[in-house]
Amino acid sequence: VVEVELFGQVPGSITRRGCERPGLAELADGGTLVIEEIGELTPEAQVRLVRLLQERMACRVGSDAPRRLDIRVIATTSQDPAYLCRQGSLRDDLLFRLDVLSLHLPALKDHIEDLPEIASGILLHIARRRGCVAPELTPDALETLCRYDWPGNMRELEGVLDRALAL
């Protein structure tokens, strides 16, 4: 349940045996909470998020005791937020509170000329994580990568490079 992940729970809130645990919002206290694909949150989670952004307070699922939280929220979506509001999958009042600063990041396919540098950086990161030396991409490999449309954007590129390095 996304609400439990974001806001935590008290014992017995979902099942009789549930344990008490903080949610990601509480764990982010004093820092930043990143929520991906904001339009996919349940209406209930969006209501709780509005309260968090408006009052800087949140309750764990099953509790009436609000906790004061000092967090910054970064929300992402791959769709136009105004369209999500018109469609009814994103609350207007949530968008108003989130829309302090909007950044439009172009899809990878829209700046494919940057792919060689991006891919090299990703390979370096993966290689460091694995404790090995990052290979250099061949011209043929770069040409193949640049011809692809990348519907999954950077995550897809990272997955492809991770798999290639593993093999």
C-alpha cells in the first residue's frame, strides 16, 4: 500500500498483526522526499500529501497523531501535470502546492547528441559500483545506441549498459 510506504503505519492499521513503522516522508524529515509518477498516487495518498505540503504535518496510517515534518518534496511525472489534472488522476490542489518550481527535462531521444557522454558516465558509475574498470564504447556500439528511440529514457539506457557490462 503506497500510503503505508509514504506515511508509515501503527500496529493493527492494516492487519491485526501489523507493526509500527515510519514512512518515507518521516524518514526524509530534514531532507528531500522524491515521489516518482505523482499522477499514479491513489486519491487518498494525494490528500495526505496535500496536508503534508500545506501544514507540514503527517499521520501514520491508522493514527490520528500528526507528526511535524520538515521536508522538501520533489515530484516527477512523464506526462503533462495539467493534463493529469484535467483527466482527474492528479488533484489540482496538490499540483498548486507542488508547482513551486517546474523543470521540463527533455527525453533522451530529444538530445541524442549527448548520449556518448551520458553513456560513458553511466558506465563509469556502474564499473565503480562493481569494482572494475569502465570499458570504452566502440564507435559501432555508440552508433547503435544513438539509433534507438529510448522510450524508457535514462533508466533504460542504464539497464542496457549494466547488462552489457555484466555480459
